[in-house]
Amino acid sequence: FRALRWAWRLTWLSAIGLTGAVAYSIFDLRQPPDQSPPDPSKKTLVILGTGWGSVSLLKKLDTENYNVIVVSPRNYFLFTPLLPSCTTGLIEHRSIMEPIRNILRHKKASVQFYEAEATKIDYEKRVVYISDDSEIKGDISHTEVPFDMLVIGVGAENATFGIPGVRENSCFLKEVGDAQNIRKRIMDCIETACFKDQTEEEVKRLLHMVVVGGGPTGVEFAGELQDFFNDDLKKWIPEIKDNFHVTLVEALPNVLPMFSKQLIEYTESTFKEEEISIRTKTMVKKVTDKYIQAEVTKPDGSKELETIPYGLLVWATGNAIRSVVRDLMSQIPAQAESRRGLAVNEYLVVNGTENVWAVGDCAIANYAPTAQVAGQEGAFLGRLFNIMAKTEALEKELEALSERQAQAKGDEDRNQIFDEIRERQKQLRRSKQIGPFQYSHQGSLAYIGKERAVADISWLSGNIASGGTMTYLFWRSAYLSMCFSTRNRVLVCVDWVKARLFGRDVSRE
Ligand code: FAD
Ligand code: NAI
């Protein structure tokens, strides 16, 4: 009975503690302290992008050390791992966006933000040309930003491999606008299929949802879409239940190639249960507004062209280099051999340059293009820049001390300065001891639908592969804890509860 009483007390204490922590973080978010103004006499550090790499850097960076300028066409950070859930309305897109202004307003010294696209980086002149490509433009919408130090974190664009018709006819899944577009088009296909006197063949086509690319983006989207159908669509619009169908098309022999064999098999069997068709060894060659043409490799190795009609086509075949990055690569001879992005050294310095770094999907450092890698790279650069500033300050102090020592009159004075110099030299040696960037892989996680997820988690020096409902709960809690802010976490939880109670919203806008 006593133990029960203690357990009860402990529960209360933790509830009070948790409420206090949430209340404090909300208070802290709403009441940022005053900032010191940017100091143009300091080195100008220009950061391109507001994605995983750049924002992790900004989080760690002591902005008092530099004159920091951020340029990005997106004035928010996007938590991409939950983006597939936005395509069906399970999560509202604003729940996974964090305004960059909120992030910057919490830095010690203020940071200049320009909502613009970097159109060209002139390495020789050390300037970035920027352009305001938003709807509303002022008298000036193109200008240049000079830099002393530059961090490129512009991510990547969607790969289409030059396949005809892809850009014109398919939806991508990279940005908030893409998720909104998919959500609208799912409902448009359904309502059009329900149009009076629609032919049976056309109904089948319109309700055929095709996803190209069996990487994690394609798999997660296919899982979310089938959930939407099973949980909500077939209840509210029963007339579509016999014809709604999701197909995942993949050129390789299996989906999720980065996961272990048993998880690939688990994903494939779950998809079978969910009635999602997987078409492996099927490479799309051409896309029109109503069908895709794919080359299918038969079990005997022969190849056959097949036409697959679709209503909605989501294209998720990985990353390609952005034009601003390709242009910079063409200016640097050391990048001539690089094909997939900016080749960087172990300190993330762009090979062949000085004071230019690259992070995330636009950098090639022998790691997969994931948020995990981009986040760790950004945090590494944040620490590196803080140390560089400290080192520079120590070096200046040492110079001043040496001058004082040369001018000192008495032995006592000289000895005191000598001690100070030794102390600063020790500090300098310590601060210079930053090792190269080392990626620590925490594991791979993916949602596969039907409240199941797969996870390859690094544990001690081994690997744990798991799939199922418990892994799904782990997936949810891991991503919830990784959301950018308390505000994001609360909004995502509210969305999950809302969808559980009332279902997803099936209105088109
Ligand atoms: P991004 O996060 O893409 O950010 C790039 C930034 O640069 C953006 O702010 C963009 O607006 C800006 N920008 C673009 N062009 C310019 C320009 N010309 N000038 C200035 N700024 C520019 N990874 C995981 O590890 N786990 C996951 O679960 C996961 N899920 C994902 C789900 C989806 C649907 C997608 C698409 C990706 C997912 N990823 C995941 C991969 C992960 O999102 C990327 O690897 C990560 O976003 C890369 O970070 P980044 O900073 O390089 O680029
Ligand atoms: P991806 O590069 O991982 O997969 C693309 C797939 O498309 C490949 O399997 C490829 O064989 C296939 N493909 C290419 N061309 C094709 C064609 N013409 N026809 C048919 N199939 C074709 O791309 P994805 O999924 O967009 O992911 C990009 C990056 O983001 C990856 O590094 C991934 O790890 C990361 N990511 C991680 C997630 C997670 O950890 N849960 C979720 C989403 C993305």
C-alpha cells in the first residue's frame, strides 16, 4: 500500500515536472531575450538554405562571432520525415514547419535573413547572386551578397533522369507544396472517378495511384495512401472501394535497398497484406498524362514494354544536383570528376576552395543523403566555426601579449606576461584539437503502412533489425522527439489525435 502511495506521488511529481518543462519552453519561445546587432566588422558568414544542414549549423553557431547572413527561398525549416503524412491530411503541413524567424530570433546576436534563391555563386569574386522569386516583388529583386565564408546547404532537387513527361505529369514529394498538391490530386481523381456516367475503364484509371521509386519516400507514401483508403476513403466514398488501387514501381529487384534483407521481405509481405502491388524490375521510360510506359524484366531475363494507366503519379526516384551547385562545380577544376554533388574533404570544405563548406544533400562525403547526415554535418560546422572564432581571438591576444612582453620593463612584469602567454598557448592548443567530421549512424527507420514500421538500428557495435507495430510506436516517438520545437510536437500530437477521433479530412482544398 505504501509502495502504491509512492508510485502515485512519483506520477504526480513527474506530471508536474513535465508540465513545468513544457510551460517553460513555451515561455522561452515567446519571450526571446534582446539580441546584439550584427557586427559588419566581423567576418561575413553566408549560409545558403534553411534545411536540415543549415539549421543544425545555426542551432550550434555562436552568432556573436560572425556577421551571419542566411539566404533561402523558404522562410521555414521543414521536418521532412513526417512530410508523407501530410499528403493524406494525417498531419497538417504547418505542424511540421518552424519559421526561420523564430529560430534566428533566439540567437545571441541577430542574423540577417533574405528570402531569396541563390542563383549563382561567383567563387573568384566571393559573392552570391540572389533573386527574390516570390509572387510579390519590390523595385529590387536581384542583388548580390559578398561573403568571407560560405556554407552551401541548398539540398538537392528531384531526379528525373531526363525521362520524357515526368516533370509535366507527375507529382514530387520534397516540399510542402508537393504534399499539398498530392493531397488535392488524390481527392480530384476520386471525385472525377465518381462523376456521373464515367466509363468503367476511366474509373479504373483514375483510381489507380502509381508511385515510381521504391526508396523510403515511395514506400512511406504508398503506405500512407493505403492507410488513407482503408481508414477513411472507403467509409466516406464506398463506391470507389472496388477500384482504388496503389502500385509501387521500382527498377531494382527489390524495394528499400538500404534496409536489411529480412526487413525488405517484411515490407513486401506487409504490402501484399495491404493489397499494395509492388512491380519490381520495372523501369519507367516514358510518362504521358494518362499512362506510364515501363520496361519490365521478365524472370527469363527478357525485356518487355508495358503501358500502365494511372490517375495520380508520384515520382520519388531520388536526388539530382541543383543548378546553382552545378554552376559552382564548373568554376572549380578540383570538382571536375565529381558527378553527384560538391566533393568535400573531412572538414566539409569544398575541394579546391578556401572558406567554402558544403553540408547535406548537396555535398558528397560518402554518406547517404539523409536528414541524419545533414544534421550531424551542420552541427559539426557550428562547433568548428565557434572554435575557429575562439582560436582567432586567442591568437590576437597572444600577439598583443608578445608586444607587451617586448616592451615590459621589470623582470616581474615580464614573468607575469610570460605566464599569461603560456596559459593562452595551452588554451590555443586545446581549441585547435577539433578532429575531422565523423558520422555516427543511429539507424534507418521507415513507415510502411498498417501501423507498422521497419527499423535497422545501430546498437553497440551491431545492428538490430525490427519491423511491426512496436517498431511503429518507436518510429512515432523517435520522430516526435526529433521535431524541431515543442510547438511542432504539440501540433503533431494534436493532428494524430484528431485523425484518430474524426478521421482525415476528405475535402479537396
Ligand atoms: P534540405 O533539407 O532539402 O534543405 C535545403 C534548403 O535549401 C531548403 O531550405 C531550400 O529551400 C534551400 N534552397 C534550395 N535551393 C536554394 C538556393 N538556390 N539558394 C538558397 N537556398 C536554397 N532523411 C532521414 O534521415 N530520415 C527520414 O525519415 C527522412 N524522410 C524523408 C522524407 C521525405 C519525403 C523526403 C523528401 C526526404 C526525407 N529524408 C529523410 C531525407 C532528408 O530530408 C534530406 O536528406 C535532408 O533534408 C537534407 O538536408 P539538406 O539541408 O541538405 O537539404
Ligand atoms: P532513393 O534514391 O532512396 O530511391 C529511389 C528509387 O527509385 C531507387 O530504388 C531506384 O532504383 C528507383 N528508380 C530510379 N529510377 C527509376 C525508374 N525510371 N523507374 C523505376 N524506379 C526507378 O530516393 P528517395 O526514396 O527519394 O530518397 C532520397 C533520400 O532520402 C535517400 O537517401 C533516402 O535514404 C532519404 N530518405 C530517407 C527516409 C527514411 O529514412 N525514412 C525517407 C525518405 C527519404
